[in-house]
Amino acid sequence: DDIHDQETLTTALKTANPAVAISDETGMVSAVGTGIGNRPRCAAAIVNALLEAGVHVSAMRASGPSVCALVPANSVGDSLKAIHYLTQHNHL
């Protein structure tokens, strides 16, 4: 099945599990690297960078190779810039 467009993916998710909540107002950003999710310092640095960029973090998950944050959809670009800055300046 082709699930590369949003409408098809949304329909497939709702069909598979009607309890799934889908929002166009929320986006997810992630930092990925070996063991990054197991280092509390990295998760804290990401949260602080997002907050300093004025981004509201509604949920966060850190585990193994990734740290993920749910942010407002209109803040995804600013969130990515904030996380990218951390990686480029060796703050993670």
C-alpha cells in the first residue's frame, strides 16, 4: 500500500486503530545519534534549546538512539534550527 501521502496515512491509521488521535496542529522533531536518548544531559540540552527558541514542548521521549519532542506544527522549523545549532556546536 502507498502510505506516502497524509490523507492515505491518516485513513490507514484510523482504520487500524480508531483510538488514534491525529492533529494537524502538532509536529514531532527528533535528534538521532548513538545512545543520545540514554544521556539525560542531551535531552536536557534539547529541551532548553527549544524553550530558549520560544517553542512549547508538549511531550518528550528519550530512548536509545533518539530524543523526540512534540511541538506545535508552526514551530517545527524553529525547533529544527534550535536542535541543529546544538549539533553543529557540539552541545550534545
